[in-house]
Amino acid sequence: MDLRVAAYAIVIDEDDRILLAHWNEGRRAAWTLPGGGLDPGEDPEKAVRREVREETGFKVSVDELLGVHSRVIPASRRSPEEED
């Protein structure tokens, strides 16, 4: 079994607007919370700051952990790796 641990941010400005990232994978596209997978041994708080910066260009600070969510995605339902 492979395991992927990820951290996502909820970033809200003073007008209560939420920051989203545009996700593209092949022909699929969607809006999502900025975030993504942790590097091996990476602290989740550091990872979420890094991911927000990479995906949006914004530097953020983390105020609090809002929750932990777990789900299993069977291999047959996962997106195939892009071919070179």
C-alpha cells in the first residue's frame, strides 16, 4: 500500500474571499485549495506554506490546524501518471 500525506490551506482575505488554486492534470481541470503532498520527513506546517507559495505565489503564516481528514482511493480510481 502506498501512502500519501498532504497538507492544504484555507486562506481568507479581509473581505472573506477564499484563495483557490487552478489544478490541471491532462484534460482535467478544477479549482482546489492550495496544498499538496509532504516531502519525506517534512513538517506539515512547513509543507503547507511551501505548497501555497509554489501554487499561488503568496507567502502565508499558519494560524491553526482546522482538521484531519483521511480517505482511501483505490489504485483503479487514481489518475494515471502522465507519460513522457
